[in-house]
Amino acid sequence: MKKNVIQLGLAITIGSFLMVSCDSDDDTVEMDQQDEQQVQLFASNNSNGNVTVYDMTSGEVSTLTTTSTAAEGIYYDDDTDEIIQASRSSNQLNAFADVSTFLVDATITASISSSADLESPRDIAVDDDYIVVADNADVDGNTDTPDGRLFIYTRSNGEISLRNVVTTDFALWGIEMVGDDLYAVVDKTNELAVYTDFVASNTADATVSASKRVAIEGIVRTHGLAYDDGTMVLTDVGDAASDSDGAFHIISDFDSKFGAVANGETMVVEDNQIRVAGASTFLGNPVAAEYDADSKMVFIAEAANGGGRVMAFSNTDAGGNIAPSVNNSLASASSLYFYSN
């Protein structure tokens, strides 16, 4: 098992947020609770398709080798102890069982795989037994009016089966379930779209317009998004050809702020958003994000700067040109999933 001193620093930082106060009589109970605490960050990449697992309580980093050579979109289900990953090399979803038993570097084999329906998967979101995959391959071949697809899979009886496909009237990248609503990045723009009650309302193959689209002032081109406890994080890749002009925005009280902006209008930066950008951030093409509201940590998968990085930012309240608290190399980092029990 590989040790990473920088990552251990993150373990200490996050660990400080996980401590619970108690009387001295409760010391034994507290230690037992801490021993059971799991805080992990799962990462995919488009360099070799493996899964990197950062254990934030122990500071250990392990690599789970898969048969994919490129992967984008990852989710950990603690109820089933499964990693679900979208493979760009095989164009399918793969589920890997008994993840917690792999405490060291290991080669893992999919316990369940979907059919090879996908063409260019970018992100996945899970709503109970439904898995939604954002695919940004242009459907009609007309690049002047880009579109994409949302593949809706069901997971039951030991199978992952395609239920239906929703075609969007814009190109896709990141997606995020917030309750029953699906938020989707409008790729090649600074817009964010939402489909309300997405899974239940879209049960057949169809082309569907979003319930609402809002531009986010200050962003050039967004890719990744993450939501936790009322806060939304959106990444800005800027010029995709540049490895140094990236950023991310933090929007607290997101639900009310997004709700207050009319369809087709713009959410202004002032009083609504915190922007993190600049040379010290190492942000160039931040393609995915995760957010932990308890620790106020922002996690970023950076695809371009330095060849690829997984970073964490813990000091974002003021925004600006701030350095990451953790900066780990991961070639062509593509997606993240944060888990804490």
C-alpha cells in the first residue's frame, strides 16, 4: 500500500472536522466511533481507466486496476459496497463489488456490466436504483446545434439495464442529482440547466428541453458541478486549450439563488458567488468537482495542469488566487466521488 505524505495532511485537516466532543467518561465510545469513520475520495481518469482511492482518515492511497483504459464518471454506493464507473473505452457501466475488502493495490473485475450503449460518457448521477449517464456525443451531427443524451439505467436483480434515453437540446458534461431534480452543465457555455423530477417524468425515449436554464456570470465554460447541503460548486475550464486559466465558483444558499433567477437570465457574481482562480490554484481544465459541506472542502479533478491533478481546497471563504491544501498528481484526472459515513 502506498503512503502519500501530502494526502496525509488532508487526512489531518478533514479529521479535525470529524471530531466530536464528549465527557471523559465517553472516551472509549468516541474512539470506537472514530475507528469506524470512513472518509474517502474516489477518482477516475482517462489515462488508464483505473480507480484511485484516497483514504482521508489514514492518509493511504490505493489503485484499483480495471480493464478500462479510459473512464469518466464514478460513484460509490455504501449500501452495496460497490463502485459504479462509466468506461469510455468499452462504452458501458461497470459495477465493482466488495470494494471495502480491497485495502491495498489490487486488480478488480466488474461484477455487473451494462450493455455497450454509450458513445462518449462524461458523468454519472444516481437516484435510488436509477443510474443516469451524461453522454456528450453529438446525436444529429449538426455541430451548429449541439445536443447530447442522458441514458437512464435501472439496477435490480443483479443487472444494470437501460430503461430509456433522453436526448437534450444542448451538449452535456457534468450532472448532479439534487433530490429528484437533475442539474446538468450546458457544455460549451456558462449555463446550468435543471430537469425537475427527472427520472419519474422522463420514462420514454424522447427529446426533452430543460425545465430551466440559467447563465452563471464570470464563468467562460463550465464542466463539473457538485452539490451538498445547499451549496453548489461549478468549475470553469476557460479556454480548453489553456492549462492555466481554470477556476471554480462556490454558490451557497444555491436553491434560493437559482430559484430567484428567471429562465434564460443570468446569476450575477456579486452577492451570489465566490470565485477561486489564479496561478496559485493550479487550475487549468477543472473537469469535475466534489464538495463536503461539513468540512467546507472543495475537491477538484484537474485534467490539464501538470498532466492531471486531484486537489483539495480548504480555505475558500474569501475566494481569489489561493493555493490548494492538497495537490496530488493523477494523469488525465476525469471524475471524483466523495464519501463520508
